[in-house]
Amino acid sequence: MLMNDYIKRSDMISCLLCKDAPCSNACEKCNPSDVLRSIWFDNQDVASLKLPIDNPCRDCDGGCEKACVAKDKVRIKNIMNILYDEVRPVTEIALPTDENRLKCDMCGVPLENPFILASSVIASTYDMCARAFEAGWAGISFKTICSLDIHEASPRFSAIKGADGSIIGFKNIEQLSDHSVAENMHIFRELKKNYPTKFILASIMGKDEAEWESLAKECEDNGADAIELNFSCPNMMEGGLGSDIGQVPELVEKFTRAAKRSTTIPVLAKLTPNVATMSPAAEAAFRGGADGIAAINTIKSVIGVSPYTFVSAPAVKGKSALGGYSGNAVKPIALRFIAELGQNKTINGLHISGMGGIETWRDSLEFILLGAGSIQVATAVMQYGYRIIDDLKAGLNYYLTQMGIASVKDIVGAGLESISSTTDVLERDTILFPTFDTNKCNGCGRCVISCDDGGHQAIKFENRIPKLDGRKCVGCHLCRLVCPENAISQSKKRIGL
Ligand SMILES: Cc1cc2nc3c(=O)[nH]c(=O)nc-3n(C[C@H](O)[C@H](O)[C@H](O)COP(=O)(O)O)c2cc1C
């Protein structure tokens, strides 16, 4: 039972994921840009099943490719034909006809699917939230509301990019909403009036106990479905706010209790990853009456120190500052904290709203398996737009249907048992040897270089063919990870050393 991955992102590396895509505009029979985006976001089966039954691409004149604006034009016809000839015939199920499997809730408040926008610029105006709702997002965590005078620096973002030009890690030095509380309350009222079934999570930050209390109440009075307490922004100009609170359990407890005092709707504490472990703050939020935990906020970081000016990025008139790191690069760190929360018996029962680096339905599934009951996304939306909800929903729905899982709620935390916080529990008497697929191997020898210099000199290279020396191999699998052709798998076992 596998989702197919015949086509890799690298096969369509030149695809620009255009707005109002010229390839789709040039085609009357199908929607190539939609298909390419689905492949980009790990959703190949669904992409193949969305195509018209008969392949109109085989004999067409490739107008889509001619219209492609990328310098190295994407070979769309070829990709379409692979979807028709190789992917679709091996799909195991038809496209699900409804999204009932995705229905869930946040602390008892219904969500039509687990996906909501994470608090940030993407959910900071009426128009943006409305467009996200129309696109299919179940809800929003609104940009953090406060009474502070917010004045942002320019530029305020920087990024580390991958070979295909996409953002892998993203640094921001942004603070909170720069609209007044009254303006934001007006937005809540309008959103609730026009989108009554969509979920509004009001992210707030108070300056003191009284303000945590009053902001929470005001948000409830104006239509919020739940409150998210921002104990985790690492970019505040003033000390004693944001992640300065999240690092002190006593403050987390005090301010959670303050917000709970004035509200009847669920309250989530949004916690900082800038700590050794998240449990002390999560347990403090629990004691303060929190109904859930949201995590992670961004990780304090420095990136891009210029070799010429010696200033790191983003440089604001020759100066920079530590700022919050997010995006796909932080996913492993986020998952580590989600697993810690999911395994914590003291806070058992609290809703976990997971985020940090989620781009695809597979990313979101990992969070769900480790205990997240809802999913938030910020950086991927900043990079790719609200439209990624299509593939988040379609991919997760297809997976659940394929696996025969009736509801996404049934697998929340299903992967927790496999994770130990220490390595002493692992069995150490089995070696899994790598196996080389000679048909796929192109003889580049990268596996040999890595094994020689980063492993145990266990691969011989004769006539450009890698051969394993089983006496030396320790089964570390570095070779498998560096192979550019995915020509190495694990199979042979040596048991009982
Ligand atoms: C530009 C930007 C602004 C953000 N602003 C807020 C904010 O106002 N309040 C908040 O709680 N989190 C804020 N965040 C953090 C996100 O909500 C989220 O926790 C974090 O970015 C990790 O998710 P991601 O990897 O999907 O972006 C911001 C993130 C970014 C990138």
C-alpha cells in the first residue's frame, strides 16, 4: 500500500508553479499546472486520477510546453504520459468522493479538516482570511493581536534555498499584528458573519495579567472559537514578552490562568522551541487550565552572514538580530517537540495543534501520527500560496481511504509508541546490509566515497560497480542516503552477532 512516486520533484525542477499558469491556459483538455503542483506536493496518485479518462496528451501538439515560461521548459507531455501509463494503472483506489474522513475538531469545536493557517502575515486581514477560507482551509490562527505599538523593520525576512530555488529554511524578525485591537475585532465579526462554519483561533499577547484576561474576553465576544496564547514569539522588541514568557513555566501558568478566567471558549498555549524540553511549560499551561498546546513557534537563529559586509541577514542598515527560523528545515525539531508533548502523560488529553515546516500532506501526517489533532501552516503558504490546501486535503484524504482509516482522528498519536527519548532501548544485534540495484546504479561511485571517508570502507568499486564487503559493513546506510539514483535498498540481515 504505497502512494506512487514515479515522478520526482527533480524531474520537473524547472517548473515555476506559476500564477495563472500559461501551460493550463494553453490547454483545453486538462489542467497541467494543477497536475504539476500535485506532483510537487507529493500527490501523484491523485494527480493521475484527476486527468481525463482518455489521454488527450499523447497526440496533442504540446501547446502547454510551448507556453511554459521556464527557461528550461518543463517536459509536461512526458510527465502526463508517465501519469497515464505508469501511475494510474497501479493506483489502488478511486478518488474519494467526499472529505468526511478529514473532519475533526479542536478541543471539541468542529473543524471541516485539520488544516488551519498559522498565526502570521498570511492570516492578518479580512481579505486574506476570506480567501483562505474560500480556498478550503478549515480555519485561521489570526496574526497575534496586542495593544503594543508595532513598527516593523525592513527587510524582515531571509531564507536558505535549495537547488531548485525553493525555500528550505526561513528567518523572520517580524513581531505582531500592527492593526489596533478594535480593527482586528471588526475583522473577527465580519469573518464570523460571512463564514460561520470556519474556525477562528485568536492569537493574543498581553503585557500583563489584566491584559491577557481582557484580550481573551474581547476575542470571544467578537466571534473567536478559541484563543491561542502567544508565549513564544522570539522577535519582541521589549523584554519579558513572547518566548521570554514561554521559557518560564510560572509565567505560562499565571497568564494561562488569567486568559481562562475571562473566557468560556478553549484556550491553547502556543509554546516556544527555544528550550531544552517543552514539558515544563506545557505542564504549567495545563495547571493554568489550558485546553490545548500549539507548537512550535519559530526557532531563534542567525543566517546568511555576508562575506563582504560581515552582517547577517536580513540586514537593516548594517545591523541584524536573532530571528525566528521556520519552514521545512525545522520539521524534525518540531516533530521532536510534538512527540514529547504526545508522550507526556501529565498533559494527556490536551489537544495538540502541530506546526513547523509542514508543506505536504505527508508532513502533516507525521505530525498527526505523533499526536497532533490539528495542523497549522505558515511558511509554506507564504512561499506557495493558499492553494496548497488542495493537495494537503486531497493527499491526506486519499491516504486515509487507501489505508481503510475511517477518520483522521483514529490515527492521532498512532506513531508515538515507536519513539524513545533515549537510544538505550534499541536492539543492537542485527545488521541490515545495503543491496545495490545494478539496473538503477549509474556507476557514479558516490556511495564508495562516502563509505571510504564517512563510513567503514566496506564498498569496493570495480569497473564502476559497487560491491559490498560484508565483513566490514556495519549497516549504517550512509551509502543509501547519498545515492543520487535511489539504487540502494536495505535487505539482507545478519542476526545475532
Ligand atoms: C513571517 C512570520 C510571522 C509570524 N508571526 C507570528 C505571530 O504573529 N504569532 C505567532 O504565534 N506566530 C507567528 N509566527 C510563527 C508561525 O505561526 C509558526 O509557528 C512557525 O512559523 C512555524 O510554522 P511554519 O514552519 O509552517 O512556518 C510567524 C512566522 C512567520 C514566518
